[in-house]
Amino acid sequence: MTYSTDPITTPSGTPMPSASLMFDLRGPGIPGGNTPKSAELGSGTAIGRRIAIGGRFERAAAGPGCDDVRMRLSYRRPSCQWELRPGEIHVCSVALAASPGCIAHLEGVLSPEERRRACRFRTAALWEAFVAGRGILRTILGGCLKLPPSNVPLDYGERGKPRICGGYRLRFNLSHSGGQALYALALDCEVGVDLEQIRPMPDCDSIAARFFSAAEVRDLLSVPPDQRVEAFFACWTRKEAYVKAVGDGLCLPLDSFRVSMLPSEPPQLDATGDSHEWSLFDVSPGQGYAAALVGERSRTEVYGWAFSDAEECTGYFG
Ligand SMILES: CC(C)(COP(=O)(O)OP(=O)(O)OC[C@H]1O[C@@H](n2cnc3c(N)ncnc32)[C@H](O)[C@@H]1OP(=O)(O)O)[C@@H](O)C(=O)NCCC(=O)NCCS
């Protein structure tokens, strides 16, 4: 994969300002400003190194004289002006709840092919979730690219990864689960994100035995039973975020690489043989959800932005 280092241009060749995406978003600012801070996690293979979260990161003490290297992204409401710069990954957490009027609006921004796909869902709830998820995606991307959402030129990679065609530098990925969606955005940098609502998983050991690497199965079985489901979802989301960043999805054998999952360990990815270097982050949007983000290693600033429903999100980006 090659990445353009040209300034951002529209398909017609108009350069975007200062090689970054400026968001002139109306709405309340974040009290205390939006100055990123960061922290080194340490060295290792594709380890989440720095997380800046709307001005702060969460970093817990692990014990006397010892910093806990686990960091979890905390999400903030977006500030008035939101800028996506090279070297950053922004993750938007959006609750997919939407009023009938908002759903009708979002349906209106879908392409004819997307509307056909929506109609193939068997229940109204699934139809609505797809319309909301895809309509919000188009609205966010349209806001970034200064295009009407319906004009965002989307297509798909060989293995189904959605992407923007036409020479734009913006890359994205998305995931949805349990009425919640995560959208990851970056410039010139492939990203993959995976979100799962944590739910009872009585067969997690056998799923792990089937899909995980031998080392991961050993790790999982070493976790006390009362923490095992959480470890399973940490592992699962980290693996899916990686296969989605690469773009292969589940065509890439899940046992061909290893991720960390022990509650005491930071997110780590060991994908020997992959010439790309990746960073892995924990980006759970809240209690009851596991989520992971993978981006190219040089992209180490991660910001999280939360929208409480589809209306709020479309209000900012639309
Ligand atoms: C991508 C995949 C891992 C998604 O996992 P999931 O947990 O079920 O769903 P998520 O909500 O996390 O992600 C879904 C989104 O991933 C994106 N996606 C689809 N294929 C992708 C790929 N190859 N790489 C990255 N992202 C992909 C899409 O945007 C999709 O959203 P949409 O359904 O609204 O269009 C999985 O569906 C997959 O591998 N699909 C590829 C094709 C396939 O099924 N291959 C079978 C083996 S060869």
C-alpha cells in the first residue's frame, strides 16, 4: 500500500487548507480547552504508545512505584473547532438512537445501492440500525471533506473494506454493536476499529480454541473465570481491529498473529511477517463495551469524541 503525501485535494483538484481537515463545528466548547497531552507506554511490538484524549488521558497507578501502562480512551463532546491533523487518529462514538425524522434524513443521504442493501435486512430494527450507521458515516465523512454526505465517493477494497475513492487522504473504518457505533478517522493512515457489547459468552473457551492462536488460548485459560469474558472480548476486538486495519477482514486467519488480553497487560500486537508497523489502542466507549483501534505506528495521538445520539452527530457535521 502506498500513501499520498500531497496536500488534501478534492477530486477537482482544489487544495484543502493547511494539509489538514478543519472542522468549523458549532456547539459548546470543551471547558479547559483541547490541548493534547500524551504519555509513553513503553517499547514493544506495535504497542499503543500515546493517547491524547480531548486534553487528557486516563492512566491508573498499578502499585507502589509502578505506573500502570494500561490506558483507556475517554471520550469528550467535540469542541467548536475540530481539526484532524496528520499523525492523529480520531474516534467518534455515536449512539445510533435516532428519531423517525432523523432516520428519514439519514436514509436520504444513502446511495441507491445502500438503500437496496438496507432493504435486505429482515427486521425494521436492523434496517434502521444500518440506515443510521451508514447515514452517520456519510455525514461525518462529508463534514471532513466539505462535501454533501450523499456525494461522498465510497467504494470497497478487494475484501470489502469501505474506502473513499478519488485521491482523498482521509481514511476511515467503523464498527457497531449494541446500538453504538465507532468511527475511526485519520489522514494517510489505514485504520481498523472494532466494537463489541460485552455479553455472556459461555462458549468463549471453545470459540478461542477454534480461532485464536495457541498462545492466546493459553492466556485466556489463565484468566480467572470471573474475568474471562472480558479478556475474551479484549482479545476478539483487538484481533478484529487488526484484520480491519489490514483490510482483509476475516479472510486473514485469526490465529496467524497474536494480541495481548491479560487484564494486567497493555494492548499489544505481534504480527510477525507483516511489513507494516501498527499501534493498538483500547478505545472502549464505556462500561459494557470492549473496543480496539489499530493504526499505523507513526500515528500515536488518539482523540475520542462522543455524540449522545444521531441528531447530535449530524448537527455537528451536517
Ligand atoms: C469486517 C468484519 C471483520 C466485520 O466484523 P463485525 O464484527 O461483524 O462487524 P463490525 O460492526 O465490527 O464492522 C462492520 C463494518 O466493517 C467494515 N468492513 C467490512 N469489510 C471490511 C474489511 N475487509 N476490512 C475492514 N472493514 C471492513 C464495514 O464498514 C462494515 O460496516 P457496514 O456493515 O455498515 O458496511 C467481517 O464482517 C468480515 O471479515 N467481512 C469480510 C468478508 C467476509 O465475511 N469474509 C469471510 C471470510 S473470507
